[in-house]
Amino acid sequence: MKIAVIHSLSGPSQRYGVKADYVTISKSLSRNDTVSRILDSNKGGIPKRLGWGGKPSGRWAVEDAKKNRASFSLLEDGFLRSVGREDEALSIVVDDEGIYYDASEPSRIEKLIFQSLEEEQKKRANRLMEQWRELRLSKYNAAREYDGELPENYVLVIDQVAQDLSVEYGAASLASFDQMLHAALDEHPDSVVVVKMHPDIYTRKKAGHYDVQTLEKNNRVQVIAENCHPVRLIEQAVSVYTVTSQVGFEALIWGKRVRTFGMPFYAGWGLTEDGLPAPDRRGPATLEQLVHAALVEYPRYIDPEREERCEVERVMDYIGFQRQMRGRFPRTVFAYGFSAWKKPLVEDFFQGSNLLFDIGRSELPDGATLAVWGDKNVDDIPDNASILRVEDGFLRSSGLGADLIRPLSWVIDDLGIYYDASKSSRLEQLLQHASFDDHLLERARRLRERIVESGIGKYNLKGSVWDRPEGNRPVILVPGQVEQDASIRYGALDIRTNADLVRVVREKNPEAHVVYKPHPDVVAGLRKKGATEPEAAEWCDEIVTNADIIGMLEQVDEVHTLTSLTGFEALLRGIAVVCYGAPFYSSWGLTQDFHPIARRTRMICLDELVAGALILYPTYVSKNSEKYTEPERAVEELVEWRSHGPSRMPPMRRMKRFVLRAWAQSGIRKNA
């Protein structure tokens, strides 16, 4: 499907000499990947004229199509557009008759609203309205809901951006907004009138139709002059007043009385109280007909993760999930001690909150929420401050974390951190107390099977093939760890070095074939080898450095470990695991434990462990979209990522890291 750009704004299109499905005067349309995906191929021979709504490209498309007996398609953002206003649209309407906000001409949505619905279509429309309300959706969905005080009894008046095309094409003007405000005041003498200013006034520095200072002089008017999600304002309003804003359509979904003072697409069907006469083309319709037309039939949707056409329900679920994740933490989070390369990652994993980095401790407000990396100490903070400890998740990347490769998952813990066995963490609380229903356990089972089937682990490095030794001796894998790592400090007890671990494993299993695999960060020279680590060779049968750890797991009988994540990865594959320390997956009845944790009294099944550790506990951010995602999608991205080979640190960053390490080892400078 090809979209060609026409550089001439006049003249018959037959002379343009292009072969394409669509022609347009808009370069941005021709380069828009979403537009290319939502448009159907044009098999009519003559290219369709393509433009954006009532913009110059749209006016050209209509006029040129009329001149040359061709057809046109006008595009506009759909009514469930995206998370943020700057994000790519997830829905676009395609109209071959007009455009929905132009009340002076017919549009395709009018015909769709008139269509009678089958019983299943009515049910779907009602399910969509229920889902819309449950997920608290709007056209844009990045802003938080208004959390200020609202009157007990109020009507909501919606301002719009000055010179917006929907006002001009919706048979309205500046005077319409004055009429609307006076009507709201006159028709509800016992109510407060809440005026919601348009968010573009604050995010894009555009003008509205009302002067805030003038409005605030009226003691019956409350002005909301901030960028906030409109749902709570709609939900609690007695009535909603609008000129042509989409908020009126959303208010109908919420079952509100809606007054219009222009002629938006949802007016004139007997569902709203209109200040203008409806076009003769419109007539009585049900709310189900309106919703089915506006959310199902008229727009086309793009799956934001698979970048292919999808249904509205998928986009609703996705945006609802984004809203849920964006609202987990306070509006403002104070971040401390993150390196320069991690700061953009902090912003990604805390999107939805305003991040302030390294603010002076004395400037912290009461009740502040702090984000810190791992076990980092944070001193001189208010007694009632909350701390969120951040660490890499268990499905991380294709490439080493020490190589500064971008992670797909982090864990953000408000109680402790999963590797600190000295006290409880959020993960431990989930495993000890969470209710794992059948749906969640089935999801965990499918996730576990997909991980095993695709050979996914934490780092997903490509390694050499290792073959199990011949003979009948049991084979034990001992994964090495970075001995300076926090998981050793907080999770290892009587044994704290790799060499001692291998020695004890040998002593307890004299007949076994013991394979020791040093940690990949140590092998790569990115982390320091343990002082006694070379002694491990005295106690094992084999040292394997570059083999694929997941491939090895498929061939061993047991994994013996201090706290390594390899033990968890072995459990996923049905391999016996012996723990000499206290990792997060021990003491739940799934491992043999030399140091059981008394707090962990619940015996859980493997899929409950998977549900807690891979679904409920971590936060995943897509490598492709840089938005929140689910673990299932993270696994698919890891599979694709690994197929291209693990990422490596850029050469300049590698050189800088080498220099900093050299300085640190010489005592000149600490490597922060």
C-alpha cells in the first residue's frame, strides 16, 4: 500500500503521473506508519485523495476528488486516541463522505449511527460502555484524575481550545461559550458551576474561550485550571454542558444529562438537549447505536505492541493497564543515587509520576516518597518518608546488566528488596499472603511454559553448547555469583564464597559430577572475581565459562546454589534445587533448604511462585514502545531481541567504564 505526495496544490490529478493507492499533499501523512497500517489497499485504479480532516490537506483531498471524479478519505484521531497527547494515535477514523465534526456536511459516522443493531452488537456496545467506565477512559489518558475538592452539587462546563476546527465546523462560535455558561448558571441556580479548562492551555500554551480571572470573580463558579483527567469530574457531575467537546460523548457513556451549544457528532439523535436544531439527516437513535458506531465501526485501531490492526477492546485494555500502572506511585517521587545512564530508565519505569533527582534532603516535604537503587542507604530523611527500592527484574534483557544494557523489567519494592532475607519484602508478602485464583494460576502456567519452551532466562546470552558427561553419575550445576553482590551480603549465611560453596557441594555429594559455572559478569571482566574463586577448581569436575546456562539446565539433575537466580530458572524447568543461602524462592516447599526462613510458613506450588515473582511483583517496560507492558509480551520481546544477538555496551561507554574502573582500582577515584 503506497501513499504518494503531490507537490502541486492545483491541476488535474491525472497529470500527476504517480502510481499509488493514495495521493496527498501532506508529507507527514505519507510517512506516518500508523496511517499506512490502518488504510486498506485501493484497488480502484485511480488513487484516492487523502487528507487530514478539515486541515488544508483534507480540504484539498475533497476538492481535488470532486474535480477529477475520484474518491477521497479523510482521517482524524479516533475517540480513544492514546495514553499521552504526544504519543502515536492508537485509533484513527477513516471517512469517505466527510468528517465527524463537520455538521454542515454528511459524514460516514451519521450513516453508521442510523444502522440498526443485532442483539449481539447491542450487548457489545453495553459491554464497551461498562468497560469504558470501569477503566475510566477518555480520549487522552496520561493525566491523573483531579484530586481536589469538588462541590456536592455541581454542573460541569467544558471549555475548548480557541479556533478549534470542531467549534467552527460544529456550527458554533465564541458566543456559544458565553451562552453555555449563562445557561448552566440559570438552569441550575442551586448548583455550583465547575468550568474545566482545556488541557492544551497548559500543555501546549494555547488559548481557551474563558478568562480564568473573570470566571473566578463569580462565587458560583469553580475553575479547574490544570491538566487533569476528566473522568472524576464527569462521574460526579449532575449535568455536563459542552459546545462540541468529546467530553459530551463520554458523559453520555456515564449516563449524564448532556447539554450542547454546537452540533457535535453525538448531538441531534435525541440523546442530548441541544441548543441548535439538528440537521435533517439526523434523527432518533439509541445510545447503543451511537457507541457502536463511534467506538466499533467508525475508527480503526492499532495494537500498540504488535503494530497491527486490532479491535477496540484490545486498545481499551491496553490504555486501562497503562493508567493503572501510571497511578501506582505518588504524583512526585524523589529519586536518589541513580547514575546518569539510569536516570532515563527511572523516568520510564516511573512514568506517570514527576521525578525529581537528588533534591537536597532538607527540601523533602513530609510524607515524601523516595526511589533508591537496591540496598542504598538514605540518611537524613523525614521520619514519615516512604522508600521504594529498585532492582533488576528476573526477565531482564539480552545482554548483561553490567554492560549497561537497557532492562525490560525492574522490581520496585515498598517494603524491602527480594534478596534481603533479613527482613520481609513485597515479594515475600505476596507469596505468603496473596490469593492466587484459578485465572492467575493458569496465566502463570502458560507464562512458565512459554519461558521454558523459548529458552528464556534473565540475560539471554548466546553461549556455546555444553554436553552432559557420559555415565550414570548425577550431574550437579553450581552457578557462580559475584561475591561482592548484595544478594550474597543479605542472603548468604555460613557460606559466602563460590569456592566454599563448591567445596561443600563436593563434600555432600562425593559421587556426583560437579560442574561450576562462574558468573557471566566475572567472565566478561565487568565484575571482580572472588579472592578464593580459583580454588573452586580443586573441588569440581568441570568449570564451564561460556556455555548457555539455559542449555545446561536442560541436561543437569540438580542445581546447588547460594542465592543465584539460576535456582529459580531451574525450578521453572522442573529441576531439583538445593539452597545453601536464603534466596527469594527458598523456604516455600519447592527447594531443599539448609537455612529455612521461619517467616515463610506457606507451602506454595510452582505456579504460585511464578505468579508472584514474574507477574505480580515486577514492572515491565517494553523495549519497543517504552510503555508499560505485561510479562507475556516481555518474553516475546526477549525472544525477538535474542534472535538478533545480545546487545553490547557502546564503544565510547565501554572505554569510559574501563577508565573509571582503572581509576577505582588505583585508589584515585571511586567508581560510582
